[in-house]
Amino acid sequence: CVEAAPRLERVEARPEHDLRGVRILLAEDNPTNQMVATQMLTALKAEVTIASDGVEALECFERDAFDLVVVDIEMPRMSGLDVIRSIRARHDPRAAVPIVALTAYAMREHQDRIARAGANGLISKPISSIEALGRALAAHVALGRTGAVPPSEVASPVVDLAIYDALRQAIGSDMMAELMEKVVAD
């Protein structure tokens, strides 16, 4: 478990998305994704602890109290689905901590599997809006603090046209068409 050091706050979060004082366990194995998510979460004023895989995430969860767990689904040693199931299988109040999956796997069958494991929500990678991230996480934290069971919500995949166009320009229209066929097949 590594407590994320405060970073430069280049992106300013609006007050309604402020997560000041919210303790978040971020389980993410990719260092770049850790950095991006941590930057966004600290800009939202959250206190972030990073776990680099599923086993470490559960170790961190045992040691410290968290208001929210944000977990990648594909991680080494233990998947995010197994992390979610392990937390939900506890026989204490901490089993009800809000858990949000952070994943590139946003197809309907993946969404269903994540919801069945016990996640309260899903945020698709890449995260393109700090406001949307703050809004989604703040809603789960608020429901978790009231003792309400957050409804399972699944974000619809969103295509960022600027990213799509930049990628198409970089690899060409033919390769982009082939890539999109593979994405749809996956």
C-alpha cells in the first residue's frame, strides 16, 4: 500500500465534486493509470492509497478503513472481481463499503459479471472527465455513508471523438476500421 503523495493540481475540480477527506483505496496495476487516476482523485481532494494488485488491495483494506474502493478488474495475483467478492464476503460492516470498478471492459457481459461480483458501479477507462469521475464517486460515497445500498449502475461506453480522430489520423482509415472491428468483436 502506497499512500499517494499530493501532486500538482493542474485540473481544478468544481466544489460539488469535492471529495475532501474521502479515503479511497485505488487498486490498479498499471503505473500510468495509477498516476492519471491519482492526479484526478487528488484534484478532487480525496486521500488516495494505491495498491498495485489484488492481493495488495486486500492487505491494504485489512489495515486501513476506506470510504470507497476503486478497483481495476484485470490485475496480477488476484483479479478485481476476486477483490470485490472477498470484500463482499466479509461478515462485518466493512463488507458494505462502496466499490466502483475502473475498467476498460465495458461490454454488457463484463458489466453484468462486475455487478454480480458486488460492485456498486463501473467507470470505463479511459477517464475523460474529472467532473464525471467526481460526480460518480461522490454519489457512491454519500450513499455508503447513509448506510443505503448504492444501486448498481453501469456507465455506457463513451467515444471521445477527439481521441478517435487523432487515432484515425495516426494509423489511417483502413487500420482504424480494422481496429474498430476488433473492438466490437471483443
